[in-house]
Amino acid sequence: MADESQKWVLMVTAQTPTNIAVIKYWGKRDENLILAINDSISVTLDPAHLCTTTTVAVSPAFNQDRMWLNGKEISLSGGRYQNCLREIRARANDVEDKKKGVKIAKKDWENLHVHVASYNNFPTAAGLASSAAGFACLVYSLAKLMNVQEDNGRLSAIARQGSGSACRSLYGGFVKWVMGKEENGSDSIAVPLVDEKHWDELVIIIAVVCSRQKETSSTSGMRETVETSALIEHRAKEVVPKRIIQMEEAIQKRDFATFTHLTCADSNQFHAVCLDTSPPIFYMNDTSHRIISCVEKWNRSEGTPQVAYTFDAGPNAVLIARNRTYAALLLQRLLFHFPPNSETDLNSYVIGDKSLMEDIGIQDIKDIEALPPPPEIKDKVPAQKYKGEISYFICTRPGRGPVLISDDSQALLHPNTGLPK
Ligand code: DP6
């Protein structure tokens, strides 16, 4: 007969957002601790549209650490998972759950195993960075389960050891990852610049670009850049430090023109150092370039920029519009240039905050076909339609940092067995 005392399972569920850098992190000075060669700044995306939910559980009945990602078991043996687990366990404290009659002493944690179940609310196949939200959520939820007392800044230094960009997902709004100077990485942490309410006019549209190409991972891509590019040192030492100061000021003042100038220039320079890598790395494709041209042309015709673009290690475009009015005009332009294939369901072509579709009066595919060409493109109108090049659009906005989910029905692990539901 099973020992009754072995039956308890303690669980915590948390939700953590993803983030997109407007001043990019590219290049490490320490591969194991994941220390960057420059500071970076990101905007946190609304978790309602893009986030990771993670449930972590502990029980004396578990005989090893296990993890399930989107329902499939994955190995926790990799160095990055091990580093995060070790750092969190080292900071665990006494835990008591009076309702369940469970007491865990600080010293017990090293002998107890955990189960982790994680789920992304956006398609993983989309090539949107899911590791940032994933590692941030793993560290945040384990810290709550183990009663770790460190603040989010200290937790960010642990999440950083899972994936560099993950440290910036410990806060909402605009966040800076300070590269730090210490060899042990203790000062390489995320700091919140402003919360998500500071600049709540911004609207973000992500264009998920169709691509068959297998991309070079960020980890190996940035390693190759540091090893072979002559430009990366100039970028890290001369260009980024100045941009960081200017970007912080632009964010504080909500200066959209400067913000756009810096965001686009930094994305383009990041892709330029990728091209300067040997062999060269191409993350953007023709569709990405067409989106850049469309935005550049429109911004120029407006006289003052209305939309910023940025691209990570893949072809997807992240477009940040000044406000809702311009986001609607942007979506109109995007749908004009990139109409869906005829078999595509409109409901799955524009996802996230669908209210922008109402703003522009689009109810079905026929409305997209009837969109007039944007006034800034006078010539070659028929040649500027690229049907089927975009998989779908996600409409979102800046969002909040991690939260605990107290509603047990949303837990991803079974409360009695600690196995996935
Ligand atoms: C282009 O954080 O994915 O998105 O630290 O090796 O896990 P590792 O890399 P990762 O790199 C992100 C690179 C980027 C720019 C950014 O997010 O700042």
C-alpha cells in the first residue's frame, strides 16, 4: 500500500509574457553564464496574445525532474535548464501549506523533484521567440513554489542563464537588460524602464511570414558573428551605448519619431552584422524586405514616422504603430499588399486583438480584395500584391510582466498526480 504521507502534490501556476527587442542583444562575452556584449532594450508584449503559462509541482512521489512543453515531454538535461534549476534550488526557503498539512524545510528542496508543464498561447511553429517567455516563466514559477525571496531583478539574472532575452520578460512595459561588468554575471540583470501604462497608445502588429527555410538559431548565429564579423565590435562598443541613452530618453518622452528612427536603424544594423558574419546569415527574406519598403515609403510620405519595424532572428516583422488610428491604416496597407490565399479563413488570418478589423470595416475576404491601393504607391499597383506570403497577423500591444494564476482550474498539471492534464 502506498504511504499516505507520500501523496501530496504542491503546485504553482504562472503566466509570463514574451518580449521583442528594440535595441538588440547579439553576441556574448560568456557562453555559459550568458553575458551579453552590449545592453539591450525591449518592449513586453501583451500576455493576452503571446505568453507562456507554466505549472510547476513538487511531491515526494516524484523520482526525477520532468518537463512537458505543449503536451510533449522534453529533456531537462541541457545545461541551460540545469543552471536555472540549480540557481533556484539554491535560494529555496521553508514552505508550509496549512490546508494540505504540508511542510517543506529549506534543506529538503535538494532532495525533492519537480514536474514542469509549459504551454505557449501562440503557435510554436510561427518562429516567434518562445524561449524568452518560457525560461522567464520557468524561473518565476519555481521561485514562487520554493518561496524564493529574491526580487524580479535577481530572478532575471537566473532566467538569463536559460536564454539571454528571457531576463527581459520578468517585467512589463519597456525593459533594459544591463550587460553588467562582473565576471560572475551578478550585475547582468533586467531593469524596468517604464511600465505598460506609460506609453499605452502604441499598437503592435506582428506579420508571421511564410518560410520554408530552417533558420540558424540565435545562439549559434551570434557565436559565429562574434567569431567572424569585423563590424560587431564597432556596433557593441560605439553604436549601441549611444543608442541606449537615446532610446531611454525617447521612451521617457514618448518621442515616437526618435523611437522609430532608433528601432529601425538597430534592427537593420543587427541584420547587417549577420550579413557580415562568415558564412553570412540571412534571417530576413524577400517578404521581410517588402514590408520594410512599404513602411519606409509610407513613413516618408507622412513626413513624420508613424510605424517602426523590427526583425529578430527570422523573417517575421514586428511593427509598432504610433497609435490605434495609424495601426488601422497600417493593417489596411498590410492586407492590401499581402492578401490571404483564397482558402484562408479570415478569422485565423488576423488574430489577437481583432477589434482593429472592425475599425477598418473588414468582415470577409471580399472586403480585403476591395481595399484601395495606399495613396503613396501610385505606380505598378498590380505588381505590389503578394498573395499568401504572410501566414497570419497578430494584433497586440505593450503588456504587463509575470503574474501568478490562482485559479486551480488553469493549472496544467493534475493536482493529485502532478502529471499533465
Ligand atoms: C535577435 O536570447 O534567443 O532576438 O541567449 O543564446 O538564448 P540565447 O539567445 P536569444 O537571442 C535573442 C536575439 C534577438 C535579439 C534580442 O532579443 O535582443
